[in-house]
Amino acid sequence: MEMPDRDTTQTTERAGGRRVWPWAVGAAVVVAAIAGVFAYRSAVAEPGVSLPDLGNRHVATLAVEIPPYNSDPPTSGPHLPYIAPWGIHTEPIPKQLQVHNLEDGGVVVQYNCPDGCPDLVAKLKAIVSGYERQVILAPYPGMKTRIALTAWRRLDAFDDFDERRVRAFITAYRGIDHHPR
């Protein structure tokens, strides 16, 4: 029985090891690239800022005293046990009512125009009227910005109309139910 030369065996093993190494590095690079793409997409796909969850306790009436919300307009917290009608409103919606709409997967688009802004309202109406359910447009007097978009635990507030920004927010959050399971 002939024994293989020790030097030949080691050379073959080393050569085989070298052939596997580039493939392992290549696979690791591909996996890292894919993870990076998903991380980038998830950051891009979540417009607005995330806020802590204040829960979803129901209150019987608007007269019930509740702790302050952690955002203005609110994005979660105590709310009435019913929702405001979806669509376009000409009067402000009480905070405790709009929060339930958010819990039910709604997006609320609100504007603050102390001196009137018919052009802005017309542009926002054109967007909101394209949705039969789960989107509301309403005035919000006293807000710090002209426009605020809210969804459950998400807020995007700004002054200058940006149709793409409004549509991206609605697309990202409309229809996501937040009732406890």
C-alpha cells in the first residue's frame, strides 16, 4: 500500500481551502449588501417621526380628563370608542376622536391657516378625496406648522405643501390596524 506524499496532501488541502475562501467572502459581501438595501428601504419607507405609544384606552366622553398627549396633533393615547367619519371636514376634530381613527388604520391630514389658505386646502382636498376610507382632512387651529400628517405613533409636520410627501405618508400608514390582538 502506497502512502501519499505528505507535501502533496498538504498542498492539495491548502489549494482547496483557497478555492472556498473567495466564495465565502463573496457570499458575505452579497448578504451584507442585501441587508443594507433592506435597512435603507425600511428607513425610507417610514416617513415622519416615530413617537412612543401612549396606549389605546377608551374614554366615555370628551369630558373625561386625560393626561396630555406626547405630540400635537396626537398620534396615540386615550380616545373615544367611536371614530370620526372618513373624508373631508370643515371643522376641527376633537383629539380624542381623531386618535381612534388612527388606531383603526387611518391617516389624518390637518392644516392650520389663521388667515385662510384656500389654495392649500384645495390641494389637500384633491389628495384626500381620492380615498374612500381611512383618510381624513380637517383644520387644526393653533398647530405650530401649516400641515401635519398623523398615523398611529407617526407624525410629519411641515409648512410648505409637498404632494409627494403627503401621498408617501398616506401610502405608508393607511390601513394598518393598531388594535391589540
